[in-house]
Amino acid sequence: MNADESAYPLPPERKRQLVEWDRQHLWHPFTQHALWNRVEPLLIVAAEGPYLIDADGKRYLDGHSSLWCNIHGHRRPEIDAAIRDQLERVAHTTQLGLASPPAIELARRLVELTPQNLTKVFFSDDGSTAVEVAVKLAYGYWHHRGEPQRNIFIALKEAYHGDTIGSVSLGGIDLFHRVYGPLLFETKFAPSPYCYRCPLKTSPETCGLACAEEVGRLLEAHGRQVAAVVVEPLVQAAGGMITAPPGHLARIRRLCDEHGVLLIADEVATGFGRTGRMLAVEHERVAPDLLCLSKGLTGGYLPLAATLATEAIYEAFLGPIDSGRTFYHGHTFTGNPLGCAAALASLDIFEKDRTLETLQPKIERLAEHLTRLARHPHVGDVRQWGFIAGIEIVRDKATGEPYPYGRQVGAQICANARPHGVIIRPLADTLVVFPPLIISIEMLDHMLETIERCIDEVVSGPAHAASDGLE
Ligand SMILES: *Cc1c(COP(=O)(O)O)cnc(C)c1O
């Protein structure tokens, strides 16, 4: 019997028990349990390629790549084999005081595929820790160079860099971050490049990248106190798949250079092909001083993250042991060999399958679907960078007025997609298109047609009229 046959269908009694224990004991992330406990959770027991398989054996398209991680599909034989192969040797050894081949090889591969100025790789566990490492390296760099007053970071409104306190300090999403304000270090926020709801009330045709210029203004005001500017290149992902206009990233790089400040690029979401190139920074030939990678790093198989740094940053930490320059930071599972083996296998697949080349026609097809969807009376904005897209649902197309948050329109649309075999997850009322890169054109069509149909069901159908009447 293979693993699939034992995984599903789950005997009804076992399923009932698991659901009960889930409600009793599991605290799900980003989840209001007053709502969660009212519905039957979808138990995913197996997966194959772009499909997730539930306890009854029903298949769903993994439309959000298991939250923006999965690249080449699930159960890719090469990645599974690489993990098993590594498991035959050792599952985990520490990087503290010891070295291990998969981490060494992966570091070398990452240095090869990232901008030339990035030569050092510091491994950690997830996107949040990759950002924490970048923050501490940036501050430590200035400290060791005799400028410890550089303790302010500049980030963008609507930014998301993770959920640990350091990365929350750089976060600009009020809904998630406001509560923790009193615990955070000081960050100055420049406007989000959110053209549809431009915070500066201008438009991309005429603004001359005014939002990026605000970064320059902050640098002028706080210049010698700033350690680094932090950005999600091209796409503010969790902020609502907000796509920056061309030139935005390059302008921020230039401003950092003019003011002698470091640039941290958080490519946790955009890395590994999502924007159509291996890294988002490539589109504008930007070389950041620190680069954060995680989600897609292992093909989405295991938790692993990397922060890449320049030689200059590395050198600031060099010195005699009593100089206090050592980077006293590390995680127990740093550079985990299983994760590194998965990452190496994923990078091999990029080459063998020419993943980025075969992605291009799918990016175009996605654009065609979005053009159609943009005409929908309740679609306010569609935005796309490569194979990432957001579809923002609004109540009033003419004014851009959103639905009340309590209506949970985005969540309802995504719930309606499930019976059609598509799993997606919104960001507020922005529907997110973020499938594994290996999805076929036919599946992409099915996904976008399902989204369109479910928008109609939720915001154009009778349910819409009825609940509107109650508001
Ligand atoms: C998801 C995300 C993170 C946080 O990663 P975790 O693995 O969830 O800690 C950080 N930055 C960006 C841009 C992300 O999308």
C-alpha cells in the first residue's frame, strides 16, 4: 500500500476525532477562533503536484502555494528524494562550531544566483528570522563602525516583514501591527506605492514617484540616525499584493546611496521566480546590502531562511575576540541539512525544467484573465507583477469604496471557491493569485474562471442584495 492509499479517505470516526481535537487544542495563525470553530475545518491529508487532497480524497488546486511557498508542486520526486537521501546521513547537526555539506553548497549556490555584491549567507528558520538577522546585522554594522546612533529604520506603510517583534517593528499594516506599538523599536514610515489608493492622492502617470521621494525626505530629516531602509521589492505582498510602479525600487536604492544608508530587500515572498525572474531586484538591477529569502527557498518543503550580506557588512564584524564584534545570533536549527538539501534540489529543478522560461506564457495568460476581470463591476483594481496578482473587490467601482470589513467579502469569495476545487486566501478584500509555478495553463484558467464565478456569487447575487439590506 502506498502512502496515498493510507492517507485517504480518512475513516469517519478518525476525522471526527481530529476535528474535535483541532477545536480543543489548536490555535491557528491569523485566525479568529470565534469564526473558525463554527465551520468544519478542511483536513488536508496529502498532496500531489499543484493539488491538495482532503480527508475524503477530494482534490483542490493549491491556489496560494501553501501560503506563498510551494514552487514546483507537492511530492516532487527530486525534492522528496533529496530529503530522504539526506535523512540517510543525518537529519540535523548544528552550525555552531561545526560545518555541514548541504549548508555549504547552498550558501555557494545562493551567492551565485543573487547580485554580485552579496557574498555571505547567514541561515535561519523562516522569513521573520531572516528579517531579524538583517535588522541586527544592519544595526551592528553601524555600531561597529562607530555610528551607534544609527538606530532608526525606514520602512513603507502597508509593509509586512514577519511576526516577531523586530520584524513587526518594520510592519506597516495597522490591522496586524497597531496593538504591539508600545513594544516596538522606532521606525519611520514612507507611503506605500499603492497607486490604486494613492496615499499622496496623485497618479503614477504624473507623480514622478512621489512616494519614493518621501523616503528621500525621511532620509534628509533623520539622515545620520538611519541604519537602513527596508522594502519588499516590487510587491508588498501581505499588504494586499500591492505592486510598486516601475522605477520605485531603483529610486529607493539611489536614495540610500545618496544618504549612505543600507538597503534591506525582503524577498521572502517575491523570491524564487514569483515575479518572473529569480529575484524581484533583478527587474531593476538593484543590488541590496542585505537580502532576505525564505518561503520558496526549499521549494516550499521545509522551513529554512537565508540573509545574504555584503563583504563590507561581514567585515564590520571581524576583529579580535575581545573586540565584541562577533555576531552573537543564531538559531538552533540554523542551516538544517534537510532544508538545505531540499533547497538544492529545488534550485536544480529551476535549471532542469527551465522553470522561469516556461513561466512566461503563464504570466501572459494571467494578464489576459486580469484584463477581463478588471471590467467586472465589483473589481476596483487588478495588479500583477509576474506570476503574482491581486484582485481588489470594492462595493462601488466608481469611488473605490470598499465593503465594510465585517462583511468579509474576500473571505466569502474564497470560501465559495472550495466546492469548485480551488483553495485561495484573500488579504482583506483583495483576492490573491499565487499558485505554484508549475501550474498548467488549463489549471490557471480554471482558477481564474472560478474566481470570477465566485465574485459573482458573493457580490452580484441575491445574497449580496439581502445582506446589503441589513447593513
Ligand atoms: C511571509 C513573509 C515574511 C515572514 O515569513 P515567515 O516565514 O512567516 O516568518 C516576511 N517578509 C515577507 C515579505 C513575507 O511575505
